Amino acid sequence: MDQFHDRQHVRLRSRVLGTYLHADHDGERVSLSRRRDSLNAAWVVHIHQRGDGPYLLLHSAAYGRYLGTTFKPAALGHHGCRTEQRDYNDEPDLMAVMWKASEAGFDNVVLLRNVAGRYLRANGRYLPWNTGVTVDNIGNISAMMYWTVEDIPDREGPPGLPGPIHTPSPGYHSLMLWRNPVVSRLIRFMLSDPHGPIYTQHCWTTLRFRGRSVFHLRDELARRIAFVLDERQSFDLVMCVRAGRRGRLTPLVVDLPSSGYGETLWIVVFMSGTPAYNALRHPDVDAE
């Protein structure tokens, strides 16, 4: 566990394949990718303290969801069971996202074992199109379970948001012409206290948001907050997503996941110039 420190940003690279653990754009699957300069390949360390020692949790720097195990059989050509991006709510969720890291005998190379005793492994050694990431039993120990830990330094301030995505107006013809159905989800958001969020039952505001554009979502939340605060001057803000009641906040600076019709996103808004805003950490994925 010495390679991991709480709130650190890391990449996990397959020692055999050279590809990176990647949070897929649907916000659900986990795969391997050759891209290292992407928030989807960045993970935030969450050290969870228990009586039997510290455990490692990893949540995506893109979507905030946690690397977790399942008992779903892996796809054809893969070993073991699937991994997924999961929310972290209560004890059943916790067991799926708890890991122990042990040294593999090489510099900065680890084995990651879930509390159920299964090891995180890459796939596609001989069939490179098999890019799924799975968990497998110790009886099937393999070099494909070796992961190199790469530290990602922090950058100064949040990165710029991607440009707006056009969302067609509702209607039969627009949906027929649009390549994919437009995702619609509930957004529940709150404005953080200057020193950090204080969660209460009645602090959340709900809206229905269509599309995936983080640019448009930020503008919509800024408009609503300015109205509530009667703020007539421009201001800056950062949106942070919370994946489950016990999930840690993650700055949301990429477009929303491509799946999740009807899914609720919980977002805490931090105003610029506040101590809570200044304490946010952003990985510099472009650093060498």
C-alpha cells in the first residue's frame, strides 16, 4: 500500500500490455486504453481506514465512480468476472470497491486484490481486441495482474471545459434524425458552504437536464445560482459530482456519461475565491 496516498491521482498501467486502466465514457464499464493524457485514465486514491487495516478505494477522476467488482461472467475471451464503475453508498457497495495492494517484486508494480480474494487483471495478451478489465481468482495468477502505478501531479486550477454539444429539441423528427437518443437525467445540486459542503435533507435543488454537455450544465447551474444569490456580476464555479452517499467529491470537467437515462447525478457547486474551491485538486494529465 506504500505506493498509494490519500487523495493522490494515479494511473494504473498494465505491465505486460502498456495500456491504462480506463473509465469508459458510458460511466459504467472499465477497459484498457493506450491514452494516458485523459481524465478517464486518471484515478483518485481514497484510503479507507478499518480495524483490520487500511484499504484502497479508487474513484474515477472523470466521473467520480469507484472501481468495483461484480460476479457477472466476463465477456467471451476474457478471464474471471467483470469490473464496473460503481457508486459507493453503504456496506454492500463498500465490499465491492475495497482493495489491498501488494508489491509484485518490481519498482512501483502492484497486485490489487479485492476483499473477496480476486485479483484485478488485464486481458488481451494474445487477442488485443479483448480490452476488458476483470477480476480473477488467485489460482489463475498471471503477469496480466501486474499494474505499474504512475503518479499524476496536480495542476494549478481547474482545466477548461470542452465546448458545447448541440442537443436537438424534443420531437419525433429530431429524435429520428439524431444518431442516438438524447440522454435525460435528474440533476440534484447544492451550493457549498465557503469552507465545504454541509449536507442536509433540504439542501438539494432538482432539475431535469437533457444531453451530455458539461458546458451547458455549468451554464444552467450558474444561472440558477445567480438568481438565488441575486448575483449581477460574473463569477466562476466548479461542479463536483458525488457517486453515492459515501462517495468523495470529484470535479466534473468532462461531458456527462453517455448512458444513464433517468439516472440522478448529485452535484455540489463550489464558488471561486472560497477556501473550499481553492482546496480542490485537479490532475495534470498532460504532464510527462
